[in-house]
Amino acid sequence: MYDVIIIGGGPCGLAAGIEASKAGLSHLILEKGSLTESIRRYPKMMRFFSTAENIEIGGIPFPIAGVKANRTEALQYYRKVAGYFNLNFKLFTEVKHVTRYAGQAPNGPELFTVFTNNDKTYQARKIILATGYFDKPRWLQIPGEDLPHVTHYYDEPFQYSYTNVVIVGASNSAVEAALELYRADAHVTIVHRAEDFRKTVKYWLVPDVKNRVKEGKIHTKFSTCITRIEPGKVGTTNLQTGEEGELPADFVLILTGYIPDADLLKECGVTLDPETQVPTYDRETFETNVPGMYVCGTVMAGVYTEKVFIENGREHAKAIIDHITGKPVRKVAELIDRI
């Protein structure tokens, strides 16, 4: 019997474990992959938008030579912080669903049983859902999307050298991939439904990608959607003129973002807004419609994943543990629009 079980071993899940430990609560972190699995699967040369101090957890400084950490630095930092606080976790353990039995806990009003993929169960008085969103890509739902040369994830550019690559999307991940691929001698075409790149693209990437487009080194098809994917090519439709066309495509990278695992939330009894997929939760305590069950980090964002990052998601843990321990709940600041 644990005081708290935390589902998800990313930075926000680790922050919840740290706060639980500081409050003297027994805890267990269940993670379906490796520690900070989503960061491990980020592009290998990715650099964070946030400065290093804004993704620190547990009050442990994050010293780096520059201002913004890269993927490797973050993986090393979070691993060391988890070890420093001696966090209790079980890795490669996927949670299937959670059942609540009201009034049956030996020393409290609730008892949760967590069912996992390895036929083991774990029990706790409180549950914190910190599962993030990186496991569930946004599918286009078009023919050919499941072909072997199509992926919703990008890791590094060198396998794509001297090939035709179509990138769907125009946000940070798409722009970063396009720039890396162009510099690895791939022929890159960006296809996007809107008329320009997303306004949320990292400010230092904007002049780089726009200059490469102006020079003709990266090609774009704005106001355009992909209608089908076939071996060696994709079909397109211009959303303004209705004109149909084709693009050569040895590989297709669909980098249109990710969403939280709505199925797992529903399996845990959490209700979701049918349009936004935002779970029902208290804006101060982060407790869901299931008493004793909380959401922490980007899992609470629904389709608005750009609204919650490590830098504000890590703060949710403090408010949650305050509420669990009966202390005055520390206020979590809303995220300010980034410049």
C-alpha cells in the first residue's frame, strides 16, 4: 500500500515523486518505458525552448555550458535527480486501468488498485496521472498513413540523405527536422494546411527556415493538405484552389503533434470534454472528477498541448501534494505567452 502512485516517469512525474518524498509520503512511479521515455525519443540534436533553470525539478540546479539544454543534457540531469532523491519507480510497466474502491482503505476513505501489463497490481490511497502526450500522434486518417516509409516521429537526419522527404506540419518539430534534413543533403518539402509556419515556432529558427525557403533549398506547399500516401509519392490538394497534385516522397514525416492518451484517462474513470479532450479537474488542486485522482503536467492539456510544458507542468506537483497532505495549496502560475 502506497500513499501515492504516480503514473508516468517524465519530468512532471518525477517532480510529483520528489514532492511526495519531501512530504513524507510513500510513493511509486510507474513508467511504461524508460526513465523520461519521451525525452529519450526526442530528435537526437534537439534543444529545449525553455532555459535550463526553467526545467529544473526538486530545487536541484541544472548547470550547462549554454543557456538551453539539449536532449542528452536533459536525460543526464533527470536521471541524476531521480537518483539523488532515491525515487521509487518501476520501469517498462504499462498501466492498463485504475479502479477505485471508496471507503475500503485501511487508513483512509479511498483505495485505488492499479492494473498493469505484467499482470501485477499495485495499491495506493492517491493517484497522480502524469502520462504526458508523446505516445499518441495526431493521425491524418488518410490512405497509406501506415506504410513503412511513413513515420510520426523524427530522430536524426542521416538515413534520409539524398532522398525526397515530405514533411507534414509547420511547427517546431517540423521546422527543426526540415533544417536538419536539408543540411544532411535531403530534398525537403514542407506541406501545411495554413498559409505560413506556425507562430509558435522557436524564434531563432524562423529566420533560418525562411531564408532557406527563399533560397529554394527547402520547398514549401502552404494551404495544402496530403490526401493519400503511396510508395514513392503523395497526393495533394490545394485548399484555396482545389487543385490536385503529386509530390515525390521516398519518406513521409507526419509531424503534426501529439495528444494525451484519452483511452487511459477514461479507463481510470476521468471524464473528458468531447471536443477538446481536456479532462475534468479542479484548477487549483488538479484533482479530477474521481476523488483522490489528480492530473499533473501536459496530460491535462487535451488537444492544447502547446499550453503546458515542463516549465509550468512541474509546478502542478506542489499544489497536488499540498492538497493531499491538507496544507494550504500553493498557487500555480498560468503560463505566459512566449516571445
